[in-house]
Amino acid sequence: MKIINYEELFSEFKPDGAISEDANVIANALMRELYVSSGHNLARFLGVKRYFDNDIALRVWVQKRLDTQDGYFVEDVSSKLQSELYELLPQSGYDG
């Protein structure tokens, strides 16, 4: 199992702005709700650098979205970003 040193990883973003606590909370909730798996395929759909794994790609995407907001409530933004994320991701085509 790969061990991620988040302190080291987050320090890479400090020049452009660190991943905020709000972004982490929202990204964690989205990962749980949407069952985001490990891997590297999510970055291409989110428009972030492709070398990010799914975990970091989602956090960076959420942080970028938060940076465009003037003022926000975490719950409202989380719901909005979940809808945006559904639109960005390809549909499975499963009709059940």
C-alpha cells in the first residue's frame, strides 16, 4: 500500500495557495459519497494536472472552485460541486 506524506504534498501547493481545510472537508465528503477509487484517471475530467492521483486531483479541483467563490457555506458549495462533478464525469450507460 502506498503511503502518502500529505504535509510534503501540500507544501508543493503553498506558492499557489495551500489546500484549505474547507476544501479538504468537501473533497472528503465527495470521495465518500461518490466512491472515488484510487488511481489517476479523475484528473483528466477535472482539468487538473494529470499526474495527480484521484485523491489530490479532487482536492485541487475543489480548492480551485472555492477560490472563485466570494463567500460560501460549506454545505451549499459541497452540494453545488457534487452536481458539477456529476456533469464532468462520463456516465456508465448502465440502465439497471
